[in-house]
Amino acid sequence: PTIDSILQDLAIEPVNYGATTGSIRGRIHTLGKELVSVSPITGQPIASVIQAQAHDYEAVVSRAHAAFERFRMMPAPRRGEIVREIGNALREKKQSLGALISLETGKIRAEGEGEVQEMIDIADFAVGLSRQLYGLTMHSERPSHRMYEQWHPLGIVGIITAFNFPAAVWSWNALLAVVCGDAVLFKPSSKAPLTAIAIQNIIAPVVDKYDIDGVFNLVIGNRADVGDAMLQDSRIPLISATGSTAMGKKVATTVASRLGRSLLELGGNNAIIVTEDGDQDMALRATLFGAVGTAGQRCTSTRRIIIHNSIKEAFVKKLVHAYEQIRIGDPMDPDTLMGPLIDDTAKQVMMQAIAAAKNQGGTVVYGGTSLTVEGFENGSFVTPAIVEAENHFPIVQEETFAPILYIIGYDTFDQALALHNDVPQGLSSAVFTRSIHYQEQFMSHKGSDCGIANVNIGTSGAEIGGAFGGEKETGGGRESGSDAWRIYMRRQTNTINWGNDLPLAQGIVFDI
Ligand code: NAD
């Protein structure tokens, strides 16, 4: 498809408005500064967005608040029907939305479309969930009493997303929050605003059909007018924020100061342990996808290989050979495996990290250079890097959002576990081993301290059915599957006395 046909299919104009309350008539004619979305593939503009100003933000949030008060009265299974139709609308636009994600973020077509598939999958999950928002019942300690808990809609959920999953992260939050009876306010990354506009365009006919303007809201704007306003706004009881740890700290402290709730999905520093008996071919393939996929710009990207010293040299040799085969270039070409980084700043950050790794004693065994791709001379391309390093190097302790893989040797499994956990982040982790003894240790309470711990599977590419998120500086939040829905609702405990007496709890007598 051509860029024009992709944009046309998604109703993206050359200039778009950065605020909407979801329906076709809900578009707000914003007048803020223009934000140009530049493709990292060509360095050329794709289209632009007129950003929202403070009064546009205010208009959106007050409509969202009013919409929530109506929407919470809609039965949950009916809210599920809306999400089912959104899933179907996404199915129809899977190719073009996937292609736009590729154009805007530089990820390869298979990953762009994979991201839309993830949205469809979470829609299906949310539809089922709309009939399963279960609470518990308890036996009361008092005679002729009944106790139970219910889960009620919470309010407006603020969704702040990172550039690297500009569509899927919205769906993890929004589609669950909406079956829970909430309204959502989407604030995407300024590096991927068109994907957000496209999502709103795709769902607008469904919003119109169900007459729920104000339930799916979008605001694209600068930090003062929109970002900070959201964090401080007590009409937004929950802020779900995905991005760097620095951003997460700001969100956590600001939202906590008004005693709001935050759900944080922050940076990772994910490692694969390869034991002496591990299947090296499987480990190699998992490493390749984990470290090079999405040009190392996934929160779950593999950043460290912790490998038994007896097999380290041979493994690194095979890895270098595999890295040499990676086809880097235009992500729209189906043969490409690795596209560009998001922008030239990201490229500079990567080059600085490589320099720091060398300064701190590391050895670059492959790549780590800027790359010029013929026909795409202004794209932000690099060669992925393999660096022999030590876990305690300050640069290894950091998440560099680029394809740099650190190789770290170990002698005993206890040492491997200690190295594994000795970083500030705790998102995803993996071990490649045939030994049940190592597998179980890795997943035990003395094992991996991450939110995700895999055996004979790499660190990246989680399924939507599980709760997704991590510990420590990753922020502690959980999204997507399992019981992650609960954070989008408020819990209420109800006790009902159906008898004729008024016994007090704990056997207290208080009579006059
Ligand atoms: P970023 O922190 O620069 O930006 C993320 C979002 O936060 C953007 O929408 C940005 O505009 C917003 N933001 C930044 N400061 C803000 C503030 N003070 N108030 C309100 N909003 C603010 O991150 P990025 O470069 O877009 O994404 C890369 C990072 O995201 C990496 O660290 C990666 O690991 C992380 N990430 C985590 C997950 C996860 O699920 N754990 C998923 C994807 C990305």
C-alpha cells in the first residue's frame, strides 16, 4: 500500500485535530501548536496534529465526566457488545492500522500488524470479561446477616502511552476499563500521535451507534496543558502510565499527592540465563528476536545474556554469525527484520551508551554503529550491538532503549540468579535450561524477581491472557489478562441484616 492509501483508509488528514470525545461529532477544533509526525524510516513528515490547549482539555474532561455518569448505568454485558464491535472494526482496519504503526514508529510490518492483532485479542478477552466481573461472598460472623463485595465503575481512566506500542497499550487499558464502566482519556506519546488519531477514527462509528460520546476521549497536547493537568486532575481517579522510569516517578508522586491511583508500566532490563545444559539453538533464536526485534525498543527487549562460562565463547560466536544475517532497512519491506530507531535522538543515546560501555571496561564484539540505508538516507538506522560486559557497570544497570545486548558470564547458578536480579528494574526474565532443578529455582521465591518469568521462551512477546507488568523500578502495575481488570473498578463491601436483631461485630454489647 502507498502512504496515501494507508492514511486515506484511516481518515487521517494532512492536518488533524488533537482532541476528541470519541464520536464523529465529538471532534474539537483545537488551535494549539502544530505537532508534525515524522517517519523514522525516511525522516519525512507523514501528517500533523493541531495540539489541544488547556481549555480543550477542560472541554474533553468535563464531557467525559458527564458521559461516565450515564455510561456506568449501562449493564456490563452491553458494554461488552460495544467492545466486540470495536474488535470487529479493528479487524477490518488491521492492515492499514498496522502499516501506520510501522510508518510512525519504524517497526516492521509483521510487528505493526501483530500489535493490531493484540488489540483484537484483548477486545475478545474484554467481551468475555464483561460477564465475569465477579466479587466474592463471605459468611458473616453475625446471625441472619449476609456479606458480599461488588465491583463498581471507577470514573475516568487516564491512559498515558509510550511511543513503542502506540496502539496495543491503549487497548489493554481502554477496552478493559470500558467493560468495567469507565470513561477513558487517552494521551499518546507525541512521537506517535497519528496512530492515536487513527484509533479514534476507527472506533467513532461504534461510538455513534451506541450514542456514547465522551466515553472514548483523546487529548494530544504539551506537558503543561495536558500531561500535568491530567496528573493533577481529581476527576481522574486512575492514571495508567507506560513509559520511562523517570516519567513514572513524576506520575507516581503527583498522583499520590492527591491520593489518586496510578498503574505504572515502566522500563525493563530483561535478561536470559542460559545454563550449561540449555538448548543453545532455541536460546539463540529467542535472543535474536528479543534483542533485535523492534530494534530493541520493547520494554521486554532482551538486554542481558547471563551465560555459563563453559559455553559463552561458542554462543557469542553463533550470535555474531546470526547478527550478520539480520536484514536491516525499510520496515515496510516484508523481508526486513529490523527497522530504524524512533528518531536521531535515540540513535545518539545508543552511541553514547556504546561509548560508556567501552569506557567502563566493556568490549564491543559486534555492531553498535550508525547505518546509512540506500534510499533511506535520512532514516534513523543503526547496527545492533553485542557487548561483553559486567553486570555492575553503570551502563548495564540502565535501560538503554536501543538494540544493545550485554553478555555476562557466570560459574554457578546461584551466581547467575544474583546477577540476574541485581538491576533496579524487574519486568521480564527467562531461563534456557533442560534441568528441572534450575527451572524451578528460577521461578521460586529465591529466583527471578520479575513480574514475568519464562522457561525456554525469551523475554519479549507476552500473551494477553496473563497479567503484564513488573516490579521494582518497573513500577509494580499489572495490565491486560488475569484479574488486572480490578484496578479499573472500585470495590465495595456490603453487609445486609435480614434478621430482627442488631448484633454488633466482635461480640460487642452496647446497650442502654
Ligand atoms: P517516555 O517516558 O519518554 O514517555 C512516555 C509517555 O509519558 C509519553 O506519552 C510522554 O508524553 C509521557 N510523559 C512524559 N513525562 C510526562 C509527565 N511529566 N507528565 C505526563 N506525561 C508525561 O517513554 P518513551 O520513550 O515513549 O517510551 C520508552 C519507555 O517506555 C521505555 O522505558 C520502555 O521500557 C517503557 N515502556 C514500558 C512498557 C511496560 O509495559 N512496562 C511498555 C512500553 C514501553
